[in-house]
Amino acid sequence: MSNLHTNSVEKNIILQANNLGKTYRDGLINTEVLQGVDLVLHARERKAIVGASGSGKSTLLHLLAGLDKPTTGEVKLAGQDFSNLSETKRGILRNQNMGFVYQFHYLLAELTALENVMLPLRVARQSASTAEKQAIGLLKQVGLGHRLHHKPAELSGGERQRVAIARALITRPGCILADEPTGNLDSKSAEQVFDLMLSLNDEFDTALLVVTHDLDLAAQIGETITLVDGRILQPAAV
């Protein structure tokens, strides 16, 4: 492979984990949750992480998001050594390059849908007028142009997740990390939200990494990564 092609491939990597491990210590007891995990997510790529409860899925997502530090290995975000940055610099890099959608929407109850979606841009010190214009546009794209001034308590579960998706996309991040994004919805709402995520993933050219228990959903995403006891299960050789 030529150096030119190698450099091109490396530039297209938005998120990378190398030999990632996490051990929690409680007195003399060590609990190894993740061991030697390698993962690469390229721009515009979709991957699903599946596994039983306790397999390490949530821990892996927290490490990839820079919400926790690995015991071994490293995480790179947009080519930078994300896991070893200071908390402040991690926050800045995360806000620029990542969006998040969780099982529970984590919208701020006192803010309207519009204000919740504006929030990441306001944190990034965008003007209120710019943030509002972009947030209105996104909320219209997710079918909530008529719900701009409603607070989370006034929205259905599916509508709240649509607001959360709009909030995740507002900074035009390189990747979206989603943790059981449809796990708290009825089947019809879950299908609608999932279809919306995939269509916006294409439209916004973001990479998408989804943690889910739903194997049918995972199969629609693309490549599936299976975690078993903190390790990636390698497919059997053909």
C-alpha cells in the first residue's frame, strides 16, 4: 500500500481504540471489564456493538466518549489522543466531533425543544441567532417544526428522541454514539426513530456507532461487533 493511500485511510478515521482495557479496583479486588479492545470507525461508517448485559458495552462507549479513562490502551478522536487529554480539552474536542443519543433522552426539563437543540452551539459560543436558525432547521428535518416551544414533558417518547437526535447533529459532528437509542420506546416509535437516525446519518455524512440489545436493529446498521466478557468476539475463520 502506498504512503499516499495509507495517509488517506488514516485521515478518514474519525474514532479509534487501540488495545483498550478497563479495570475497576475496589480495595484488593480488581474487576477487569474490558480487555484488549481494538476498534476503528471511519467517516460515514456505521457499526453496531452488541452483547449480553455485563459484557462491557456501556463501559466501552464511556471510554470512546472520553467520559472515563482507560486502564490500558488509548482512544483517538479525529486523530488526537483523546483519552490522555485534560478534561477541558476532551470536552472541547468531544463537542466538536461527537454527538450522543441515549436510551433516556437527557433533555433539560426546563428548556424547550428549540432551546435544548441550541445548547451545544451555545456552549461552543455560537451566537443565539445562528444557533436558533440551525436548531429550527434541524427540528423541522426531524418532523418537529410544530413542537419548537414545547418542553420535554409535553412531548411523546418518540418526539423526545427526535429532539435528542437533532441536538446530537447540531454541531455537524464526525460521529454519533448511540446507547440503546430505541430501548425506551414502543415498537412503532422505535422503528420510526431508528429509520430517522439512518437517513440523517446518510444526509449529514456522520459515522454512527450504536450500542444495542436488539439484534434485528443491529443487522440493519452494517457491521456488528460482539462483546463477550469484555473482549471482541472474532468471527470464525471460513
